[in-house]
Amino acid sequence: MIFMKRVLLMLTAFLPMAFLSAQNCEPDMSYADSVGVFPLPFDPVVSPDGGISECAVIGEPFDFVFTAAISDSINVTIAGNEVRLGLTKVKVNDVEGLPIGLNYICEPDGCEFLANTLGCAKITGVPTADNTPGVYELKIIGKAFFPDFPFEAEITFPGALAEGKYSLTLNATADDPCNLTSTNDVLKEKVAINVSPNPTSGFFEIKINAELNGGFDLYLMDLLGRSVERRSVKLTEGENNFSFDASQMANGMYFLVLQNGLGRVAQKVNIQH
């Protein structure tokens, strides 16, 4: 009888550990009060610390975990209009762009994430020699399901919900350098942006000192990476002046972004009415 009690106690202690070890992955609990997929896609302005933070190597095991924090509603576009709908679940159907030998698994199994839950997806496997070393651009493909509407919405991440890139660098050997981002700092060395007044409640002036000529995109984006206003501008060497009207914009922090093929330069703009 004493022996049986000891066996039961051992089983009681072992079963939770066995359950945890059987999980496909473990979400990062620090995102329990957030909404989205984490880490966020890499964006030099909105999420410079985002993206895939590890390199894969041909012939060596690789694991990388994304945490999915699902809310009870989501923004979707219907007939050209953005509306917010109640959400039942999100299902991941594919991760596009993976090198041969890598696949993905989820927790919960089946990659169906219910509303108001925290889950995870893990890229895992061993990249084979059939791959060409280089940078692989990944996209998470899924569907959103709604309790009050008989249709499903396609979701691509990165995409409309979050701009940026999930770039996975695949190296030939472990001795190769692991360059995690492909950002180009050439533009940062050639232009400087000043915004005045900042904070602002209406019109604000933009002074751009440039060491080059050319066409650029100049736009305001919110903290989610969504473009609020955008225009094409031409810079000449020296001082260039522009203005934006923020009188109708919501309070908050924004980014003023100047961009072309050389990269991006950004300046924070605080709008307070």
C-alpha cells in the first residue's frame, strides 16, 4: 500500500512535466496583455527590434517561436471600408517562403487560436543542402472567423495589420556572419529632418537638410505602421521646406518618414490638441 502511494505521488509530479514537454511551443507570457503577433515584423521605424532574431544554418537544427495574442475583434476591409468585427478565432494555414527542411507547428495543435487567448507558432526543422544560402522573406497566411458573419477574412502577416518584414537569413555554415537586417544607413548619413513645433496641434513645418538630389516619399504613419498622409517630394542639396496639417488628426505619437531606395529616415511627431 505504501509502495502504491509512492507510485501515485511520483505520477502526480511527473504528469504536469510530461504535459509541458509535449507542448509544441510555449508563448511568451509578457505579451498576455497585448494584441498581435510577436515579435512584430521588422520595420526600421515602428519596430526596429522586431523580426526574426536568429539565423538558420544548412544542416543544423533551427527553432524560432512567434507568440500570438488574439483579441475578440479585428479590423477588416469590406467594400473598401475598414470595419471592426467580433472575432471567433484565427487559423494559420501556411507560412510562405520557408527554406526546404523547415516547417511550422503551433500550440494549440492545429494552429487554431481562439479569441482572447495566447498561443504560439514555431518554425522548426533542419534546412537541407537543397537550399541556396541567403535571405528568405516569410509570410504567415491565415483566416479570421467571425461569430455574426458567414464569411472568413484572409490574413497575411506582415501585411495590412502590421507592415514590415520577417526575414530569415540562411547561412551555409555556422561560421558565416549572422546579418539579421538588411537596412541601409546611406540615407541617414545624407539627410537630417527637423520638425517645428513639436508637439504640434495644427500645421507644422518640416526642414530637411540634404546632401543629395532626388525623388522621395514623405509620409506620416501611426504607431501601428499605417500611413496617415503621404506625398511625393523632390529634394535638392541644401535646405528643403515642407508643411503638414495635423489639425484634423487624433492625438498621439506619429512618425514622419522620408523614404526612397537608399532607405528610411524618421522623426517622431507628437500631436496634441
